[in-house]
Amino acid sequence: MIDALTFMASLRWQDFLDIGLNVFILFRLYVLFRGSRLIHIMPMVMVLWILKGVALSAGLVVTSWAIQGIIAAAALILIIVFRDEIASVFQARNLKTLLWGFPSRGDITSLDIIAQSTFEMGKNKIGALMVFPAAKEINDIIQGGIDWDGKLSREMLLSIFWDKNPVHDGALIIKGNRISRVGVILPLSRRNDLPSRYGTRHRAGLGLAESSDCLVIIVSEESGRVTVVKENEIQDIRNMEQLKIILEGHSGKGKKRNSALWKNMFEYGTSALVCLTLVTGIWFGLSRGRETLKTVVVPLEYTDIQKDFEIIESSTNTVTLHLGGSVPLLKSLGPEKIKIILKLNAASAGENIYTVSSKNILLPPGVHLKKVEPSSVTLVLDGTIAMQLPIQLNWSGKLSEQLILAQAQIKPQNITVTGPQKILKTITTLYTEKIPLNTINESGNREVAVILQPSSLKVPDKKNMVTVTYTVVKREEEPLQ
Amino acid sequence: MNTLKLTLLIVQTFLLVYCLPIRAGEIQEVTPAAMVLSHAVMCESIEDFKPQNPAIVFSIDLGKVFCFTTFEQIKETTHIYHKWFQVDRLVSKKKLTLKPPQWSTISSMQLRMADRGPWYVEITDKDDTLLQRLRFSISD
């Protein structure tokens, strides 16, 4: 349990995003290519891929190469063979459909065609009479007509009820998504309570509905109004949605539609789960499955150092870390992504030993520490003090043999230096930069800098310049041989 | 013969003490009550118990450099030290005997090619009290 929690804690937000994006891409590809032949071939490619992995793990190098070649060739062949299907998926859809849309099934589309065509005829004042038989046989009730047996389409419906068409006055019978018969004569209703606006077409529709379980759609040629009749019930329809619901209820597609929706939801849910499992498996296989080791040299960082304390000596400035983790994580890992921080707030003057462990090493998630070299760092800290030190001139080069540099005065003779106590206590003299003797011909003065070594020594206000006044006398005796 | 040399040395020391001026930069740091360091100088050579060509820079070609010191008011035989430092490293510590009432002592350093750079000689009494520090350089 603790391992699982540790593992979950080691996951980065990038990991979740990585998995999420790939699940989404895979799921969308499935949704877009669902029903196409391409999607049926993909499992074969997956099988080949698994086979390649098995061959590789079994040490069958040539076989795994061959399968890899086959997969590469298959991918190319699939793109060429199914280029039209691929193109249709990406061309016919807009970005929203590509990212979010779910394509609807074809069997629901026939009701859409009927509803759409009905209202289009109503708008254009084209009279229409459409019969949708249910369970009961109606051949004994209807008369005449011509067998049609054509696939239902908007154009077909409009052309049948076009007023120049010889069969436009009769009714047409629709079974499923096919027009089975046209120009059919229906029995007229004998009811006296019908409104005066209902004409022969309405009376015929009602007549059939009264004597059967058919649903009849009537479009008034005069008003363009759409009326649906079933049994004794007459209902004026205001919009396409209402008509579609009635048609679905009549054909049983309402239930079918619901069950189809559930079926779709189940299918999409299952495929989403499969995609999630697949991508997660691949992700863990790639990023977590293959562990590797990496050695990184990381500089040490010191924080919370006390005021007036300085590090004057360190056993090391860098630490070598042996790290474990997945191949991609370690490949992208550089020393800049790792921090080793030593807090010196509890340090005292003198030698301090600090252990370098996972507690003071900041590693990116997913990377774990195997070994630290060295595992401890010795730091020598010291307080800062100020001290007055005498200055000595550092003459260099060669003075003319006829001259003697008899004396020199330095102003100031001493300067105040601050630095670590331990270092300053060992220093008795500060030396100037080299003063060239070659250029000296007579007495004079010049400004020279005092060298501050080691670099931890500081001079307040950086005033490390002194003035040297020197006296040169001529040699009385013969020059040196 | 020895007595004559000693007498001569005392006389010369006396003359040096009163005739040679104290060089600038050679400030006496500690003056013990018992004896007085009256003269201290770095020089190229010693001739007739006199420091020759006192200076603060010496050519390595000289081959040798001398530290000359004179003490007064010596009450009893004692000794002092000439400590030779190259930069801050003690190179040599020479114990020199002083006898009452005045005494001049000399120590020297044989120069090698690696001896270029800043040097100083610390003159201390028998209790290691610093009496004076003479700073000089060995040049090309």
C-alpha cells in the first residue's frame, strides 16, 4: 500500500497529461474510424507488434527485425489502400467534429429524411400522404397503387408528390427505409366531426388509420400544415422534432433509439477504457518499465550561512550522484535539474561534517537516488575578523648596477584587512604587486597595489593601494662583476 | 691578537652607533630596558666591521646578503637571534652572542637562484621578543 502511494506520489502532472493526451488521441481515432475497414485491420497490426516484442524478449533478433519491417511496410500499405477512408474522415469534418463529435448511425437517418422532406413539402404547399404500416396487414384495406421498392430519400419523396407526377395524388407506403408502393388509394373516413379545413387527403388518411394500426402523415396542399393520424387520433405537427418522436414511437425506434444510445455509450465507454488501459500500459512500459542508471556530478549549494562566517575550506565542491529511473526521464536529466542544498545555520567555527543524503538532494519526480559519492562533506568555517597588517614591497627585475635602492617608505605602512580568523592569524605580512626595478633611475614615488591572498581577504572600501617613496643612491665602488 | 681584534670591534661599533644615521623604515619595534638595538641594517658586505652598501634590494648576483646589528647597554653576556624569512617561511634562525657593554653582530644568507622575492629578517632577544624586522628583496 505504501509502495503504491509512494509510486503515485512519484508521478508528475506531466505524466498524467501525457497519458491523458494519448488516450484522447487514440479514442478519437477509434471514434472517427469506427465502422471503417481500417479499424478492423488495426488489431492485426497490434498482434504483429506484440509478436515483435515477444520475439525480441525471446532473443529472436532476426524475427523481431522482420516483424518490425512488416509493421513498417503494413503501415505504409494501409495508408495507401485506405487513403480514401482516411481522407473522408479528415476532409468531411470540421475541427469540432474531429475533436468532440460522435457520428450517428445510419438507421436513424431515414426518420430524419422523412421529417425533413415532410416539412419541406409543407413549406412548398406540396400535398402528401404517407403511410407507415405497423403489425397489421393492410393489403385488404388499400387499393391500387404501383409497387416501387425504392430506397427512401428526400429527392425521391419530393419527386413522388410533385404535382406533375401521375402518382402524386395517391398515398405512398414506407416500410423501414424503403418506399414499397406509391399511388395507393385509401379508404375514406365517414366521420362527421372533422373540421372543414380537412380535405379528401385527410379523410383518406383517417380512414386507413381507423381500420388499421398504421400511422399516416398528411401534408395539406392548401395550408402546408402537417398532420399525423393514428387510429382515431388526429394531431397537427409543428416541427420536425415532434414528427420524429412520433415516427420513432410508431416504428418502435424510440425504444430502439434509447437502447442504441445505451449501446453506443457502452461501446464508447468500453473503447475509452481500452484506450486508457492500452496507453497506460504502453506509458508504464516505456517510462517506468525499463530502469536505467545515470551518474551526474552536481555542485553543492550552501544556504543559511551565519553572518560573519565564511567557508574557508571544503573537502569537495561537487558530489557524484548515482541515479535510477526510466530511460526517457534520465535521458532528459541534467545537473541543473538537481539541487544539493546544505543548510549551514547550525554550523560552528572549525570543522563541520555534513552527510549528503536524499534529505538534502532535490530530485525530479520519478528519479531515485542509488548512491552518493562522497556521502559526507567536510567544511571548515570561520568567523570574520579585522586585522592590521604591515606591507612589504615586492621588488622584481634588475636594478641598474650603478644604483643602490637604499630605502623606501610606504604610506600607509599598515592596512586593515578583514577575513576568516583562522587564515588571518597565519598572515604576518601583506605583499605588494611586483614593482619593476628596471625602470628606476632615480629616487621617486609610485602607487602600488597590495595583493590580497587568499581571495577571502577583503579590504574595506577596496582601498588596497599604497604610495611608495624610494631613495636611490649611486654606487661608489666598481659595478659588480 | 684576539684581544686586539675585540678592542677594534668595540671601537668600530662605537663609531658606527654615533656616526651612521638610522635608516628610514627601520623603526625599532620593541626596546627592552636592558639593552638597546642601536643599529640594524641589511647590506651587501661587511668590511672592517662596517656594513657596506646598506640597501633594501639586493641582486642575486651578489651571492650573499648580510644582516648587521649593533647593541648597546649590554649588561651581561647574552644572545640574540637573526631569523631569516623568505616570504613568510622561516629559512634560517641564527643564534648570535652579545657581550657587554656594546656589541655588533652579523649574520648572512647564501643566495641561490630560487631566492628571488621578498625577504625579512626578524631580530629577537633571547626570550624571542621581536626587536626589529628588516625587510628587503632579492632581485635579478
